[in-house]
Amino acid sequence: MSTSFYTCDPAKLHAYTCSVFKAMGCSDADAKLAADVLQSSDLRGIDSHGVARLSGYVRLWKAGRIKANAVGSVIRETASTATYDADSGLGLVMASNAMDIAIEKAKECGSGWVAIKNSNHFGIAGYHAMKALEHDMIGMALTNASPLVAPTFSTERLLGTNPISFAIPAGQEQPVVIDLATSSAANGKLEIAQRAGKKVPLGWVQDKEGQLSDDPSALKKGGSLIPLGSRDDLGSHKGYALSAFVDIFSGVLSGANYGPWVPPFVSFLPLAENMPGEGIGHFVGAWRIDGFSDLTDFKANMDQWIQRFKSAETVEGQDEVIIPGEPEYRAQLIREKEGIPLIDKVYNDLLEIADDLKLDLNVTV
Amino acid sequence: MSTSFYTCDPAKLHAYTCSVFKAMGCSDADAKLAADVLQSSDLRGIDSHGVARLSGYVRLWKAGRIKANAVGSVIRETASTATYDADSGLGLVMASNAMDIAIEKAKECGSGWVAIKNSNHFGIAGYHAMKALEHDMIGMALTNASPLVAPTFSTERLLGTNPISFAIPAGQEQPVVIDLATSSAANGKLEIAQRAGKKVPLGWVQDKEGQLSDDPSALKKGGSLIPLGSRDDLGSHKGYALSAFVDIFSGVLSGANYGPWVPPFVSFLPLAENMPGEGIGHFVGAWRIDGFSDLTDFKANMDQWIQRFKSAETVEGQDEVIIPGEPEYRAQLIREKEGIPLIDKVYNDLLEIADDLKLDLNVTV
């Protein structure tokens, strides 16, 4: 029987992912951490940012754009702020390290903020923001990314899908975890539509002249993704402004590249000329809840907030209002038990990596 | 000759606004500050949040919901965070005071954050965020607001238009000032369409069953505004999540009300039952730029960011890419010279206030 999915055992997939990072030259600790970030994405159902990206990291490392044994360092700081030079390392590792620094600063003075330069793709923003939760803090994580999105009124790709994440603890309820790209749709959704031979809603992508297109390959043909809002009369300038905020905090504030100069994730694309900074940039931070509120009161009010929204009346045909982070939490409960499904293409990529790096791929349940 | 606008002299309008706040019982300093905030909005072309709101503040004061001689106080703090009880005062004044505290904290330790409870409508978020600029800091301001927006999949109004503002200094160029409601359109835009007898784009408002409507009076008929994104297939869950972030930071973290319990701006609507907090809530803060980057480098890179986006190729029929804050800056240059235009309805409201409070209205050029 043929299936379009390989179901993988999370522990085996994690071990394999570790072995790949170790083969690249990462320390045991860094390899484990990088695998943790990818596994968090795969467990939470964000298939685009888990091991589906592993071959991309390997290629960037082969191209000399990722340094596996990088050592990050704080190059500037105040009591509540710092800038971290990621030494061309894995963003997965470096952003997590930087978040640890932010959390330590927040313990000391109520909040902590770290801008990161000279980095690479950091996985899901939510992973880094969620690190704050166990410390009863609110976490925030931003990153800029390869330019694919055109600002409102432009035909040029000047911004990445630049995500914003906030993780907010609750009491009895699950934390609220916001993790959203500031474009109306991610590239991954276009790829799924392309494979299925389907058109996409007007508002996801524009052609190279800047006209809205329902062709999922419009991006590949020189078009651009569109900021959240989708049309200027529906507020796409707001999505553009939010993406600009993420780019400026991640890129300009840290000393990384920004806008059209952000290095591409795909290793075969050349770097831009006259790059103004180093690598890609992130921005992470944490606020201590008891810096503002009694912790017990806060958690009780968060529970009430969540319960009120969950019990809201719904539009006909919809069962429930969804709390940010809820679908990912549910996916994780299922995938921890039933395994992580990988599509053929991703599984075959893992096989190729195994072949190339002389590793065993033994990940299915 | 009849005209639909009264053109007002900014200084005279400011003096009149001051006199209204003083007649309510505000101190000279508070009255001037409140008038500053409203004038900033009128000069920047955000007509919905300037003196157009003055009659609303007067009515809330008459209803006993705004205390003119309120004294705000810090009720909890760490080195970089604080919670501020606004004592039922004018949000215009209290949020500005709280921003001063945030800036002082940022001077000391790199960043400063103040959650405000027990407050009222604070005007434009951008005013408070922009206070950081003269200190070479990045400012942030959030507020929750009367529930008018339905979360994705719901028919209930559970969120306000909950704005997000960031003000970021540049060098030779004007600062980047982001100030956006997290709904796809503001109520004011529906009112303009209603007066003009025009339909609105599908995606601004839904009827009480939760179906998209092009009727600008759908909100008045029991419908709701829609989060940025406009449709679930275009990412309205992201606008909802951003609005939730603003509500939680402004309301839950500070001890103010949140969600459907946020007090209405219009004084004739009753307060909700079983309110979980006090008044409405805001969240303001500032990051010191030199806590992350050399200030000169940062400003040079901001200039390059702005110049690159300004010079981007445009879609046919569009002249230029707009930098966040640019239209408001341009409006201010014009209105400082040529005066502030007020529509009949707003001017007549000012006349009524003058009559009621025994003041002279002498504001036209």
C-alpha cells in the first residue's frame, strides 16, 4: 500500500536531527537544542518550519553561510538590553541563547531585550517566545527573513514574511501563543496549492506588475507575497507597517541586514551587493508578569479571558472561537502520541542528507 | 457662501480645548497636556481622535466616569516595569504621564514599561509612542477600547479596535511612526460612508449573523467590525491575535477591564456587569536605542531603510511607496500653516460645549 506520508517517531526523528547537526560540526548541546526547535515545530503542526527545513540548513552550511561551531557573544548591553553577535551560527541555537540572556535580565530588572545580528533562520518564532512561560514571563520573538513581500503600492520584494510571536502564560488554561507571519499567507501555502493544482484566494500573492493573482506560481514567476490585509482598501498598509516594525527591530537595531539585503534562505541564491549589516537579525525579549501584576491575579484573569472567548457565540457553520496557540497545542497532543507525518518530499530530503553525511535514517514508527 | 468645513487656527483651537478641560476641573498643566494630545491628532490628519472626541470626554465627565482632578500613582514596580493607577482620570493625561515614567526607567536601565489601569480613552496611540523620539528611544503604545470587533468565527463584539503604535527615530529622514488599529477599518470610516450614502468594501464589517456586509450601517444594526485580514482565508485570525495581544497587555496585565467588559466611550451606554478590572487599560514603553546600537549607526541605517523603501518601484497608477507616519507628517506641515478643518458636526459640538460650559468659541482663522 502506498501512502503519501511517512509517520515518524518523535524521539527517533529528534535523534536523527541531532545526528545531522553533529555531523555538521555542532556541539552535542547545540545539536540537541537545534533539534528541539525543529521538533517543536513538527509537533505543533507547523510542518513548514520543522525537519522540512533541515536540508536547507545543511546546504547553507555547505555553502559556508552557517558556521556550525559558532560562539555567540554579547557585544553591547545595559541592565535590560543587549546586542548579541551570533557569529554566523544557527539561528535556532543563537536565538535560544539570546532568549536565555533576555530572561536573566528580566529576572534582574523586570524585563530583558536582546537584538541578534549575524544570524540565520531561527525556526518558529513561537519556540523562542515560549521559553519565557516557565519563568512566569511573557515572551516575544521577531525575526526578519528573505525578501518575498512587497510593501503596499510596490512591485518589489523588500520584506520577509517577518513573524511576530508573543507567549503569555495562563492558569488552568493553556498559554496564549501568538505566532504569525505579517504577510497574508506564507509561501508554504502557495506551494501546497501548486502541488494540488488549485487556485489561491485573491490577496495572497501579486504578479510582477503588482496585480492580485490567483495563480499559486505567481511568486515563482517574479511576483510577491502581500502584507496582511491583502488589499489597500482592506488595510494592507497595516500588514506592511507591522512587517517594517519587525524588520527594523531585527535588522536595523541589531546591526544585521534589513529589507532587500536580508540573505536568502536558499543557498543557491547569491547574497545581495553592498549589504549594510551582518547576516539576518532577530529580536527577543521577556517581561516578568510580577513586574506588573500579582501573578495569581494575572493567571486567574487570563483564564477568564480565554474562557470568555472560547464561549463566544459563533458564526453559523463554525463550532468555536479559536484561542491563539490552541491548534498548535492540539496538534502536539496528537503528534506526541501518534507520530509526526512527513510528506514524501521531506522524507526523501532526509534520506538524501543521510546518504550525503553517512548517517542512518531510522525514524518511522 | 456655505462650506462644509470650518477652518480653525491651531493655537485658538488649542486654547479653546484647554478652556474646556479647565472648566471640567483639570489643572492648568493637565488641561494643556490633554489639549496637546487632541491637537496632535487634528494636526496629523487623524480627525476622528482630535476635538471630534471633546464632547465625548465632556459627557463621560458629566456621567461621573472621568475624574478631572485625578492623581495617578505607581502601585507596583521593578527597575524597568511599573503599573500605574490612573485614578479614573483622562487617558490623554495619564498615558502621557506613564510614558514619562517609562522613559525615565529606560534612561536608567535601557528600557521601561508601564501598564495603566483605571483609565479612559487616551487619544492617538502615536502621541504617546512619539514622546520617546526626542530621547533617542523607540516608543510603543497600546490601548484597549470599547468592544466593537468580533474575533474570527464569532458574532460577538469582544475586542476594541485596539491600536498598536511604534515610533522609531531616523537621522535626516522623518521618524517612522506606526499607528494602526488592529481592525481592517475603523468605525469612523463606516460613518463617512454612511453620510455619503456609499457601500463599503466587503471585509470591513459583518452583520449580526456574522456574514460580511457592504452596508456601512451594519455595525449600528448589531454587527461587528472585522479584525485586520478581513476574511479567515486572508488571515483575519492574525488581526484577531494582534488585537488579543493588545487587550491582554492593556487590560489583563494592568488590572483594567478587558474584552467585552471594557467600558464604552459613549456615556449613554451602561457599564458591563461583573467587570473584572478598573476602567480601560493602556500599555506604554520605550527602548533606548544606544542600549542596542551606536546611535549614529542606527540613524544612518534608518535613513537608508527609508530611502530604499521610498525609491521602490511602484504598481502602475501609484506614485510612491509610503513610509509609516509619512501621511500624518505631511498633513501636519499643511495644517500648521493652513489651519485645521472641522466638519459642521464637530464644530457644532464645540458650540454646544461652549454654551453648556459658558465658554467663548473663537477658533476659526
